[in-house]
Amino acid sequence: MAAGGDFIPDDIPIVGPITFRTIGFGITALLSVVVMAAVLRRPTPRTLVLATTASVLVFFCAMTQMHERYSYAALIIPVLLLADVQIRWWWLALSVAVTLNLLAAVPPTPWIGDLLSATGPLAIVGAITITGLTWWIVRSSLGSPASPPATTAPP
């Protein structure tokens, strides 16, 4: 919307030599270190799955030259944890958001293209949703070192 429906170039300096691409690299690097620290802090299979999923979504959300298809791995990896109710609901929300994002980017019919315009308000809602879901999975990968890992079966 800011560029009238066109992509905003990411290689034009916005402050001195800093470009949107540089900012994306910085955000990706920072959040990747946070995700890596989560795995080092609690090296469990659950943390590894959450952190891998978080890493995929961090790259998808923060890097400026991503295509919609790059979010697909974030739908496949957490399938290993779908027995966890919170992960299941998160995964369902992400599945809907990613599917709508794909349909908006490459509409299979003109009707869907009109309905899911990649430059309309629904696109902004989708971007905010996927970013929020990314934030949630990054936070979930951090966990709490004092608390035991979440279980799916009663004790």
C-alpha cells in the first residue's frame, strides 16, 4: 500500500548506508541468535522442533527477498508436536494464514485474486497475523529453564 501496490525496493539507502535489506539482515541475525540460545539453554527434541520452526518463520518474516513458498517448512516441521494442544491451535492459525498468503500471492482464479488482494487490508491483517505467530513460536522455543518440558499425556 505504501508504494501504490508495488514492492518497495530494499536496496535504497534510507539512513546513511542503511537499507531495508540491511535492517532485515540485522533483525534476522538477532532473532536467530535468540533461537540458537534457546536450543543451547534447553537441548530437548521439543525445543529443537520449536526453534527450527521459529528459525524458518524468522527468515520468512524478516528477510526482504522472501517468497510465500518459503514459509511452507513452518507448516511441516511442527507436525511433530501436534499432540500438544497449544501447538495444534498455533499450527491451525498459521496454516490458515499461510494458505491465504499463498492464494493472495498467486491466485488460482480472478475471483480469489479479487477476494484476497495482496495489496488490500486483508494483506495487512495477514502480515500482522504471521508476524504475531512468529513471535509466539520464538517465545515458545525459549521456554523456561526452571519448568519441565510440556507433556502431552497426563502423568
